[in-house]
Amino acid sequence: MAAEPRSHDCVFPATKKRGQDDFDSDDFYPSKKAMLPPGGVWEDPAAALASARHEFGEHGGVNMSIEASATFTVMEPETMRRMFAGELGPDRDFFIYSRHFNPTVLNLGRQMAALEATEAAYCTASASVLLQLCSSGGHVVASRELYGGTHALLSHFMPRACNITTSFVNITDLEAVSSAVVEGQTKVLYFESISNPTLTVANIPELSRIAHDKGLTVVVDNTFAPMVLSPAKLGADVVVHSITKYVSGGADIIAGAVCGPASLVNSMMDLRQGALMLLGPTMNAKVAFELSERIPHLGLRMKEHCNRAMVYATRMKKMGLKVIYPGLEEHPQHQLLKSLANKDYGFGGLLALDMVTEDRANKLMNQLQNVTQFGFMAVSLGYYETLMSCSGSSTSSEMNEEEKEVAGISPGLIRMSVGYVGTLDQKWAQFEKAMSRMPK
Ligand SMILES: Cc1ncc(COP(=O)(O)O)c(C=O)c1O
């Protein structure tokens, strides 16, 4: 059997040696109180991450060991029965099978929970949370400004496969959100903290208040704003992420996370009814380890993404370009974001540059990549290099022309995920050079 796991444990009770049964708790996750740093007040995502449990390696390594096993042994046959009955769980180092909880994936979940100030988290394809929260016949109210894949999931896949329907609304119109709720049928309010690609900032406290008054669960996609916004601190119940983006930072891993109440995460893992357990979008432990190693510098990366995005947006505006960035005073939700954001991270690392026509957008991106080497034409975001794509014909192409128009996605809109490689002056000179070569 493995040696007793080591952990530098600020917030979680130490895990027990296998076989040392403990009957005190029947929860897979410790209590909400346990997620708080010593002193009890959650102030900042970086502080919370630094206070989360640090797993050491099997041999005392500063990094945790990777638990690569698909299956786990027990000392006594009775233990197996008790694990399947939910009496013994991962909080006491009892694991069944890695489609269910895995120690390395669970550790990444603890980091994501600390980052998002939620009671628990598990790393997986996040769409599974909607299947857990809604049953057949259920209804979702969602923002009309969503990543194209999420829009397609809600408007096409879920009605067909699960009989779950969605009404899309303008989430800046709180009346419209409230009116779209169908009593007894609507289960979830779903929106992005900062929308893709239009960069609309959600009024998370007000939207959560409206949703909670009507008994809904608030699910917020915080992919665009980790560290910058903490939706759960602002009233949301569940925070989902595409970890593929900023959390990974390397554009080399596809992954997601669901951060929320322990009861929800545990229900998703239920052996009989859990969407995560039964559909099986399981993360590999080796991937979870890689991601765990990147989270400690997420804050530093976010600050530089945001800093450069702010500088570029300001300078683009001065050049007379039509730029959308929530850090600019004229952005409709600038003051709102200022009031909601965590201190010192900035206003996000994405900006949108409206070149009006797709042809001009393509010409500019061609210059920026193939002539001046400012960045890459590629979808996705959160990479150290700048990534640019024309949203209407790429990541929002799942939407029809009318839906794009309603969502404010003009044909010439370039979404730019601002990277941090090179010096700022070097990169800005590359942008200016590309602009100077554009036909008038
Ligand atoms: C806001 C948002 N949510 C979710 C996703 C989906 O990400 P993944 O491919 O990691 O599932 C994306 C992808 O671009 C996104 O921008």
C-alpha cells in the first residue's frame, strides 16, 4: 500500500491512512468554512490559492505525485461496499475508480475551488453541470451573448437530446431576464462574466438576486476573467471554466471545471444519477498534474495580459480605431466592472477591434501575422502569444446572421487575446507597422 500522503494542510483536514476508517463525516468534501484561508476572510484569489492545501510528493517532493491508476485497492472487502454506499470517500483518501474521483484531479479541483471561492470543484467538461441541474422538460434562461459552442449546445443539442430548452435574453436588461423565467420550469440562469466576443460585463450581483428570488441556480462562465472576477463572491452559485484558456496558458490542453457547492459536485459524481460519473468526461491525472503546476502563476500572467490589453486598447482608440475593451471609460459596463473586479488584476486580457468589414479584418490579421509577427491567426485565448480571430466567421459561426447581429457581432470584429511575450514596445511597433500597411 502507498505511504501516508503528505500535505501542507492549511485548510483541509489531513487525509487519513487507508484502512483507518473514520465515521465522523459522510461528505466527499469538507465544509465551506474549510475553504477559507486562516483568519476566515476570502479577499483575493491569489491569497486563497496560496492558502489552499499543498500536496507533497510520495517521496517528499515539493510537487505532488501523479496518481495514474484507473483503479484502487482496498485492505478489506467491507471497505469496497462502504465506498460504493458513499460512506467512505475521497476526503478520507478512499478512492474507487478514476472515472469517479482521482486524487490528482481532485487536487486540481481544490485549486479551482480556492481560485473561485467555492466550496468544491471538479475538473471535467463543464456542460455536464447543466444536465445535472435540469431534467427533461426543464428550461434555461441564458445570455444571448455566449461563446458559439455554448450557444449551439443550448439552442440545438440540449432541446434535441434532453428536451431542455433555452430562452436567450439581453442580460443587461434585468427586466427581460426576469420576464423570461417560466415558473416551475426554469432551473438555471446562465451567462458569461465577460461575454465572448463582445465583452459585455454581467451585473452578477443583480442577476443573481433576480434568479434567486425565482428559485433558479446561477451558472456563470468565468473563462474570460479568472482572477479578475470572482462570480461566486458576487452571488453566483456555480462557476464554470474552459481551463483550456487562461488557466492552462499554454494552448496545449483541452479541459474544463465546475466550481460550486459540494452538494452539487457530489451529486454530479453520484454512482446512480451523476452526469459526470455516468457520462464520463473524465480528466486524465497526468493532465491534471500539468495544470496544477500552472495555477500558481495564473495571477502573474493575468496581470500582464490585462496590462497589455489596456495599453493596446488605449493606443488603438487614439489611432481612431473602433475598439471594445471594458477598461476604457466609454465601455458601457466600465464602471460596473470597476466595482465588481478584484483589486489590481485589471479589466481582462481580451479586446475586440471592429474593422467593420470581414475583408478589412482579414487584411489586418494577415499583416499582423504574416508581415509584422504581432500575433497568430487562431481561435482560443489565454495563450502567451497574441491570438486573433474574426469571431463572426469562426468561434461564433454557429450563430445565424440574425443571432450574430442581435449579439452585436459585426462581420469585421476581430477578437484579440492579448499575449505577453516580447516587450510591449516591440509588440506595439509591430501593430503600428501592420496598420500603416492597410489600404485606406
Ligand atoms: C467563454 C467560453 N466558454 C467555453 C469555451 C469552450 O472551451 P473548451 O473548448 O475548453 O470546451 C470557450 C471556447 O472558446 C469559451 O470562449
